[in-house]
Amino acid sequence: MKKSKFFTYVGLSVGLLCLSNQALAAEKDFAEFDQSELEKFADNEMPQEVKDVLLNVPLQKDSPMQVQDIPEIIPYATHAIPGNTTQDSTFSKTFGEKGVNTIYTEVDSQGFWSSLAFNQFSGYGYTGYRGSETPAAGSITSSTSVKAYGIIPSISVGGSSWSLLATAKSLSDDENKKGNKYAKATYSNVKIQRVTGVNTIFYNKAHIKVPSGLNDTWEEDTYVWF
């Protein structure tokens, strides 16, 4: 059964104030799916890969961020250990359950670049629409990014030079093709310096606009702690 839950975030520390307003929204709708609900999505609304993740990758409620004095503002997080995964979804305020935003993150491996230890990540952001209207090509978008707070690590994306993750770093973008009602922005080869105390937030910024003029833009996020 799908569950919609509401969480109020209180007692935020000064360190969390650097997060975006959307990530710190006072209320947030969480979406969980079972097999019967996923079957309602046609292939041009949600690809099978996304359905498999939503059905089989557990929401890691038992792996909260383990940082003292920082409240658990998002309940779904995972430790940066190779093989760990985390995902989360939310419905659109405008389109309700017919608009879905999903972020999925996987810890692929660990390694070294010179003397710098890192973890490597991959995943995607998905934006899907299950309504009766037919969106024009390019009117559904997904944009993924990553941000750190607390200790600021270095990052390399797609083989780029290393730089400090002092502000949000764009990872990938996608838009719907003609006839499709979803966008899926895949990212890979994202290397983040492995330092105890680093906390990272992977975002998907979803946007849906339909011919009637209704539109919505909202974010979903998951956490990985080191």
C-alpha cells in the first residue's frame, strides 16, 4: 500500500542552514510503491529500470545520518560503503500521484587518486507524469546534483579535474522525448573524497508542464554519509 507521510523539520543546526530552501521544506510528501501501483505506469511513463528500483531497493529507514547534533531531516540515507544503495520519491503538489520525482544513488566502489581516497557513485533522477494530457517534448525534465555540508570534500565528475564540493555540483540532465512522459537523468563516475564526517546530498530537480498550462517544479533528495 502506498504511504504518504509528512515530516516537520525542527531544531535545525546552523550547519544545516546552508541547505536549499526546498530541501528544508516544512512539509514533504513521501511516496512508496507496491507492485500493483507500479503496474499503473505505462512504459512511456516509467521505464522498467525505475520500477525495479522502486520495488526492490529498500528505503533505508534504519540507516539515519550518524552525525551528532544534526537532526535527521530526511529519513532515507545510507553509509558510503560499496554496494549500498538509497532511493526516495515524492509526489507533485500540483499533479498529486500522477507526478513522481525519484532520486536513486548507488555506492559503486572505493579507490585512490594519488594519495586522495574516494568513493565512486552512480544513479539517476527520474521525473514521470501519469496524467491524461500529452506533454510536448522537452516539457518534462530531470536535473541531478550533489551537495556536501559539514566537512567539504573534493569531487570529480566524469573524469574531470578534482575541485572542492563547496557548492552544489551538477551531475546530469534529461528531458522527455516526443511520445514519452518521463525524463531520466543518469549519472556515473562521480568520485567524492572519502573522509569521515563528510555528508552528501544527492538531488533530483523535477519539472513537469502539460498543455493545459499546469506545471510544477520540485526537488527530491537522498543522503550518503561517510
